[in-house]
Amino acid sequence: MKKTATWFADKVFWSLLLLPALSAWLKDKAWASKISDFLDWIYYHLTGIISEAAFPWAAGVLLGVSLGVFLHKLLIWLRSALSRTERCFEKLDSLSTDVLIEIHNSGGPLTRGSRRTDSIDARVQRLFSELQKLKVKTPQFAEQNPDQRLVTLKAYVTYIRPFLEDRDISTLRNRSREWVMAQTEAR
């Protein structure tokens, strides 16, 4: 369809440019006056189609096609952008669930260097690195013992989960920053 439309538009364009010259040349040489009259007739009707009477229709068709192409490109771009955002939030949701499950399964008191602590640390680092890619503030656990860290971590992840489900990154950033500042002031 595209090839046919392009071919047709190309032929109409060149015929509008070349028909008057070819017709004048044929009349000048006095060759084939019927062909010259036929070319004049074609030129007259082609210009009539594109002239004032048909201009609103031609303009409407061109506007509609250009608007359709623009909206199609916009729709593709929006779908791509939304799917990237959706994948990002699904990943964050999954990682936060993994962290909460790992904390729940940790059981009793933890010591540094234990296998359970290392597993939790790995999951927390993955979650925090994804959050930091989105410029979401995360808590620092420098001077806390492992059990205090787990309580703080569980509170933080539980606090941000509803905002992950809302899929609103600006609200997530604001609430996370507020939570981290409140925790820093509480120390």
C-alpha cells in the first residue's frame, strides 16, 4: 500500500511539472496535436483536483494522515515508557517482598558474618541499589547492631511498599526522604 501511494504521488508530482512543458513542446513542433490536447486535458483535471474547490478535502486528508502518524508514534512512545516504568516497579515490588520474607525467615538474633545476615545483606543491597537508581533515599545502617538494623530495615520496607504499589515515583521519593530524615532525627 505504501509503495503504491508513493508511486502514485510521485507520478502526479512529475506529471504536474512535465505536462505543460511536454504539451508546449508538442504544439511548437506541430506533432501529434491530439496528444498535446490530451495532455492539456489531463493537466487541467489534475490541477482542478488540487485547486481551490478540492483544497479543503486534500488539506483534510493530509492533516488527517499527518495527525494519525503523529498519534501512532506518540502511542508507541507512551507504551514503551509505561512498560519500562511498570517493569521497574514490578522489580522493586519483588525485591522488597524478598527482603521482607528473608527478614521474617531470619528467626532469632543475628550476628555479623552469619550466613543468614549475608543473605539478607545481599537482598537489601539489590533493593537499595535499584531504589538509588531512581534517586530514592535509603537509610544508612552504619552504627546499628544486626538486630536493630533488621527492625529499621523492616520498618522502612514496610513503609515504602504501599508507595511502590501506587506506581508513583515522586511520592515514593518524598515519603522515603521524610522517613529517612525522621529516623536520623530520632537517633
